[in-house]
Amino acid sequence: NAGVTQTPKFRILKIGQSMTLQCTQDMNHNYMYWYRQDPGMGLKLIYYSVGAGITDKGEVPNGYNVSRSTTEDFPLRLELAAPSQTSVYFCASSYNRDRVANQPQHFGDGTRLSIL
Amino acid sequence: GEDVEQSLFLSVREGDSSVINCTYTDSSSTYLYWYKQEPGAGLQLLTYIFSNMDMKQDQRLTVLLNKKDKHLSLRIADTQTGDSAIYFCAEKAAGGGNKLTFGTGTQLKVEL
């Protein structure tokens, strides 16, 4: 079982470049999430999606865009890369059903992004 | 907003017990989670506890929850070198989106 797969694993960008971080899951999870992890800061939620065609902002959405055209895929787009976006990015997914309160999130291995 | 805090480092000897602590501020938390992150990897769910419980045991792991003080702890018995990792606590508040608020993570170092 692949679970949550993120590509690429590493990337170096120049300031002002754009790129898309890919995330796909094969667990038929309806909810998906993007986080960034900075040293000593824990994980901060960037965007999340509760199903295909639906996305919503998290805690730190500025400078990012997302789309959710299929259940499996949830790409994260950086349009104008800035040094402040140097971070490790994690995608996660969960299967949420009505009246089922505990819905743990499953994480990918991360994308390490440096912007110089 | 919600806030979750952890100490940054913990060092223990192999075979001893480790206790990792976490405090949170959101009184509407429904579930609290412990995740483990090994170097270069994503977060792996270790265990969780529902907010109406005060203890949960799962093999070498014991989770204690003091809801009055909003304090959560993870005890690892017989700590091994393979337990060296960063441990995150996370709380899920009531409401939609299944959103989690994560702590800063505690780096556990197990020494021989």
C-alpha cells in the first residue's frame, strides 16, 4: 500500500520561480491537508480540502494555492517563491464520515524545499 | 486561538522510561494524538486518546490525560535507541474540517 505519496522529495528554487508540489493518496480518503514544518515551530496548516472541488484556507495560506479536481490528488502551488517559503512540506489525508469522531491523519514523507 | 506546547528536548538512557509532556489551551478538544517523526520521514501516528478518558495503554506506550489542567503525557517504557525521534502531540477541536493543532515537537535522544 503506497498511502500518501509526495513528489519531489527535494527541490531548490530561485526567488520568483514557481512550482507545484504533488500529493496523491490511494486510500480513498476524502479529506486532504497541506502543512509546512519549520524548525522548532511544529506543523502549520496551509490549506485543506474536505472533498473533490472543495478547498479552504488553513492558518498560513498566503503565497500558496491549491486545487482538488480528483479525490486522489491535492497539488500545492507556489507562484512566486520567496525565501520565507523555505521549509519542509507535508501532505496528509484522512477518511471522515458522519458520526465517526476519530479520524487520524496519515502523512506523506515530505518535500524539502529551499528557495535561494 | 488554540495553542499546544511541548518542551524541545529530552534525553534518556536506554532501558529507562521516557515521559514526554504536552499542554494545550483549547477546552473543546475532542481527541489528542501522539505522532512520531523519524529523521527524513513523515509523521507516524503512535496513539490517541479521547477527551473523556484519562488513561490509555498500548504495549510500551501509556498516555495520561488531565483534562482539568489541559495536560497530556506520553510514557514510553523500556526506551530503546529506535525510539529516538521527534514526538508531536496534536489536538483536534470540536467542529468541522478535522483540523489538528500540533505542538512544536519534543526531540527524544536515547543514549546507551
